[in-house]
Amino acid sequence: MRKLILGGLMAAALLPGVAQAQSYRELQGDRRDIAREQRQLRDAYARGDRRDIRDERRDVRDARREYREDVADRNRRWGRDDWRGWRQNNRALYSRGNWRAPFRYQTFRPGVRIPGSYWGPRYVISDPWRYHLAPTAGYQRWVRHYDDVVLVDTRRGVVVDVIRGFYW
């Protein structure tokens, strides 16, 4: 009985650490789940059964919500919001300066594909740790776009994350 109780206590102590172990691959799996649910929704529309359509819409909505929660947990673990306090104490580091791009400002949102001229080597932030930004994985790069900072997957040109109003 004593071993059972100690085992339960050890499992309870380790469970939060295991639950927070969201890796990049697990997030990719969540994105695949969303795509699968969307395919099933399209199939339900093709069949025309209202109950199936309603169920599949709910499944897509739940999969998206789960993905957003996982990303938020991952960002909290990385200390992604740490840059806000750092920026307050180091205002000169985040000053905009005389920075202009040869193209107009455009707001981006995650999942949008953007041309390579927006994330060329001229705009890549080579030292994201200096600004307390989250570390990048694989082909991802933080890019400056006027006052915003955009995390771009450079293989596909897809926006992964956006921080608006990052620079003063």
C-alpha cells in the first residue's frame, strides 16, 4: 500500500512537467489534426447531412482551440512575454530609429504566405535573444516589419507568429 501511495505522489509530481512538454513536432501533429478535421468537414458538406456537418464543425473548432492553447502554453514556458518587461527597462534598445522598407506596411497574421522580399536577409533579426524573443526552430526566423516582429518559416514563406507594436 505504501508503494502505491508513493507511486501516485511521484506521478502527480511529474504530471505537470510531462503535460508541458509540448514539442514542435507535437504542435505539427495538432496542425495535421486540424487539417484532417477540415477534410472531414468538407466530406460532410459533400454528403449533405446536417448532423454530420454540425459535428464536424464542432470538431474543427475544438481542434483549433486546442492548438491555440498548446501554442500559448509553449510561449509561456519560453518566457515569450518576458520581452515586455525587458522593453520597459531598455527603451533605447527598442527605439525605432530611422528604419524604412521599400514596401508599404501591411499587417500579417499567422498562416499567411508572404513573398521573400518581406523576410530577406536585410530584415532578419540576427540576435533575437537580445530582445528576449522566443527561440526559433529549424528554418524559422524573426523578421522586422516596421514596428512589428514576424516569425517566418523561411522554407515555405509562411507567417508563424506576429508581435505587433514591438518597437517604439
